[in-house]
Amino acid sequence: MKKIVIFLIGCTLCLGFFGISQIYAEENPVICAVHPFTGRFAFAGIHGVDGMKDAIDMANEQGGVNGKKIEFHWEDGEYKNDVGIAAFKRLYAKHKPHIMFGQSTGMTKALSPEIQDRYKVLYSAYTFAEIAASPEENPFLFIAGPTYIEMFNVLLKYIAEKDPGANIAFFYSDTEFGREPIPAGREICKDLGLNLVAEQVAKVGETDVTTQVLDLKRKEAQYVIFQGFVATPITTVMKQAKDYGLDAQFMGTFWSTEKHLLDQLGPLADEYMGVTAYSYYYQDEYPMIKMIREWNQKHHPDKADYRSQAYMHSFMTALVFVRALEKADEMGGFTPENLVKGLQSIKDYDVGGLMPPVTIENNSIPVGRIVRGNSKTGQFEPVSDWIHLK
Amino acid sequence: MRCGDFKETYVRDEEIFQSLFVKFWLGVLAAFLLIFPFIANEYMLYIANMIGFAIIGAVGLNLLTGFTGQISLGHAAFIGVGAYTSAILVTRLGLSFWLSIPLAGLVAASAGMIIGIPSLRVKGLYLCIATLAAQFIFEFIFIHWESMTMGITGINVPPPSIGGFEFNTEKRFYWITLFFVVLGVIYAKNLVRSRMGRAFMAIRDRDLSAEIIGINIFRYKLSAFAISSFYAGVVGALWVFYLKVVTPDHFPLLLSVEYLAMIIVGGLGSILGAIFGGIFMTLVPEIINTLSAALKTIMPGNEAFFEPLKSVVFGMLIILFLIFEPRGLAEIWNRIKNFFRLWPFSY
């Protein structure tokens, strides 16, 4: 009997101690992500996963968030809305994260009401759409870079300075991605005194763009801005423009300022410009890029030759995640309110040249840089300094 | 001693639940479906809702393709029509969600009847291409009729409610989905036993003969399109209120192909097949995803190898099922049932 009593007391003490230790255990921050690791956006997802993971591993190596290690979990969303949302819900049910990252604009739109009402997690995604940069409606959503409209603004501002009153044409895909900044782009042209002479629409992957190119020539477009394409039909348009004698400057936004586009353009690469949000992997004069390169040499030697802008986007997003977590922790814990406050209070955050010192404004970072392709090196080279919008 | 299931009257022969065992197992299934939301987590309930939508949509398409023999590639478009109709009715006209569901079904049914008109002239692959037009036409309308559909921005809708009770979580929405699944399946099961259902099958088996024996081909073909599209419209309405947002990219052509795959894998011309197909096409990729997530923990760093394998495994499973049982999962189920009917004395 005595032995049983001692055993029971021992068990009670152990359980009590375990319970108390659980109560006082420090809460580790948890980040979950749905990346398009397969599917038609996999070109970004494959690098994006590594970018996010590397930034979090680096932060953990440097002590985590005030000594608390960051947990990171991710799943493949296949760039399909239903699969992505299922992965989001699976990750949420399993890990109860403080921060989530989504795979697309579509997924962001579908989840934003629930993030606002139920999940209350800080959220970013592979998107530069306005919905993720509207703090009044969606305070939990943010973009670690400029929105598409802000990118258009940077491009048009650059053109207005170089060539006032120039003839502009928008060439966009008939998709959400393509149409997003067009209405705002029209207004920006008016405000900057630019002459919007044409708007051409084509399908992603379209091979016959003769009509559009001839129309651009007829309307004497001097600058053609692409939106909603990654490669095709940009390459086709530029090749046909050359054939038909259209002398215009072609430009693109973030997803069409990747190295593979220059490789496809060949000698025409010199005639292509764009706006990007982050420094390139080969710009190792910046300390953060140097650090990223060294990290990749050590941890991903097979991929260390080049890392795409999708990697930089995910990496930068993770840096903002970590900064918001640090600030929330200083405010008393990783609550949704603290995370939003922490995010919105980020000011002049030095990210080692990956971007200029970061200040979150309206849940985005409204800054971009104009780059031009170089057919000899196959690289984009900056032709402007960072252009701040606000 | 009587041993076996004898059907000695026509009434007994036409019964849906033909034996005590069927009634017992259906009772068990009903009990499970009622208990499920209390034991499942959010994610499992999300998948359960998605399976429910897939079942309703697949049952609808099976009525058209499996029972009437009319191949349609416009199912996703009709789902979209239902989704936009209910979203517009609720947000613009202030109608309740409950009223918007049948109206969404009716509008989708009207669209289905219009798109189904070519079925009177063309058959098979030609009809398939004619219905493909629905996809392009409606996709264009969803994007470009901005004053009504809000274009690419889409429409946000409030959660459905009764009084002050909002169906704003997976668990609460589960009851709505379950109600419509049960209603849809019971209606379809009864429909195929009726004059109309037999007319559908007669048209599928030989439309010329059907016409000779007095079946109005025009009426029944369009009815099949209308009923199938009604189901699609209801799925669309449920889907939009489940996600609380509708955008044009929710209804790609691939969705129509997926629904066709559901009824082919499940079993053409079988209500049970549509149910199995809906479950298979929704659940199996999720199981594969869960396994791949587990593999990521066991073998970190090999994601680039096994993540793309998911699609290969899923594709292989479909091919294997079709090779070993071309009549679908419903037929496999029948064989299992037959095996146990005389088990353990199957001599």
C-alpha cells in the first residue's frame, strides 16, 4: 500500500512538474508556407522554398527571435487554388502558425476573408497584387516589395523623366496577373503627362502576335510595357517588332526580369528593360548577397551557380517575417495584433543591399529599380538607383 | 430454410435499399457522417466539404454523360454560372443564401439548355467540342462583364446564416454540404429509376431506337443538360459561399476534365460510381500530399525528387484502376459485395 501511495505521489509530482514546465515553456514562433513547388509556377517555387528556408535557418543560426528558434514548415500547393488552400488548412491545423505564406494571388484572394476573421495570421505570398497591400481592409496581408501598380509607377516615372510626353503602350495577358495594374497605369500615364497610345492583349504563351505588333507600329509606340507574362510572348513580340521595323523600348515587371528571359532573347536582350525589387544574385558587392552566395555554396552547392529573383523575394519576405516577430516579441508576444503592429513599425531596416533600407508603407515596400539586359553576360544590370515612390 | 435475397414482387425489385444488410450499413454510414464533424479537425472538414461538392458535381455530370451519353466539357463553366449567380443575387439584390441556391441552379440549368442545343445535331467528340465553347464564352463573360462580375477582382460574399447563426466555419458548413449531397444523391437515384431516367439510358444506348419507341429526344437531351447544369449551379453556389469569394480563375477548363475523370474512374452510368469518383479524385491527392509531407520530414532535402512524383503516382493510380476495372470503382465495389454475399461458402 505504502509503495502504491509513494508511486502515486511520484506520478502526481512528475505530471505537475511537466504541466508547470509546459505553462512556462517559451512559445516558439512558427512560420508555415505553401509554395508552388510543382505546377506551372514551379520555376519560382523551387527557388522560393530555399530562399525562405535559408533566411529562417540563418536567423536561427544567429539566435532566432530573441533566443527563440523559429519553426518552419512548408508544403507544395501545385499552383492550384484548391490544393493550396487545403495545404494552408492542413498546415494551420497541424502547427498553428503565427505567420503564413501563400503561393499565388488567387489563393490570397480566396483566403483573405478567413485570414481577417478566423486565422489572424500575418500573411504574405507570391503576389504583388493590391489586395495584399491594403492595410485598412486586410491588415494581416503584406508584400515584401512593391505592388504591380507601384512597379508600373516606377517604370512610368523613369520614362517620364527620360523622355517626357513619350508614347506608351501596355501589352498584357488576359489574366488576373496581367490586368491588375492596367486601370491604375492609365491614370499614372495621365498624371505624368505620358501619352498612352495602345493597349494590346494576348494569351500567355501566344505565338501569333502579328496583329498586336503591327498595331503598335501603326500607333508609333515608343515604350511597350509587358504585364502578366513570364517569357512567351515577350520573346515573340520583340523578335517580330524587329522584323516589322518597330523601334520601341520593351519593358517588364518583376516576374519578367528573370535571367531565363534574357537567355531566350539572345542578342535582343540588350533592348529589354524592366523594374525589379531586389538585387540580383550576381551583385555580390552587397553584403547580404555575398552572405547568400556563401550560404548557398555551403548548403546547396549544386544550386549555388545562380539563384533567381523568386529566391530573393522569398528570402526578403522571410527577413520581414523575422523582423516582425522580433518586434512582436518585444511588445509582449507573438499575438496577431503585435505582429501587425511590428510589421507596420518596420522603418529603415537594413537588409544589406538586398533592397535599400526597408520601411513598410501601406503593408508594402514601394521601391524599385530599373534594370537593362546585357546579351553578353546574360545578366540584368541596374540603370537607375532605387526609386522610392512615397 | 430460405437462404438468399429473393425478390418476389416488382415493388421489392425496385426498392433502393434491398436488404437488411444494405440498410444496416447505410445506417452506420449515416451515423458516421453525423459524428464526423465532432471528431475531425478543420483540415479534415475542409476536405469533407470539398468531397461533398465533388460528389454533387459528379452526380450531375454522370446524369448527363454516364446515363444519357452526352459528353460535356462545359461543366466547370456551369459551376461558374451558379457561383456568380448566387454571389450577385446575394450581394446586389440582397437575397438570402438559401434562396440563391435554387436560383443559381436554375440559371445554370438555363445556360446548360442553351449550350445543350447542339446535342440535337452532333454527338460524341463533336458535342464535346461544342460544349467546350461554353467554357470560353462564360470565362470571357466572367472576366469582361465587369459591372456585374467585378472582373478579375471577383466578388466577396458574406457567410450564409439562419437568424443570427452564421455558417462561417468548416464544421458549420459541413451540415449544409451534407444536406445537399444527400438531397442530390437521393434525387438522382430516384430519377434514374423513373421514366425520365430510362429515357436517358435509351438515348445513351441507341438514340435512333429510342426515338422510334416514342422518346422525345429533343426534350430528354435538353432535360439531361438542364438537370446536370442545375447540379453544377448548386455546386458553384455552395463553393462560393464556402470560400466567401468568387474570381474567374476558380473555373478553369481543367475542372471540367477533372469532373469527367471523376465519373470515368468512379463508374459511368452509376450514382455510386459518381460518389466514389468524387471521393477518389479529392481524397487520394490529399493522402499523397500527406505522405509526401511525411517523407519531407524523414528525408529532408529530397523534395525536388519526390514532390513531382505525387502527380506521377496519382496518374498511375488512375491508369491502373482503368486497366484492371474499366467500369470504375463502382464495379470493384460490386465485386467486393458479391464476394462477401456468399462468404465464407462461396462454392
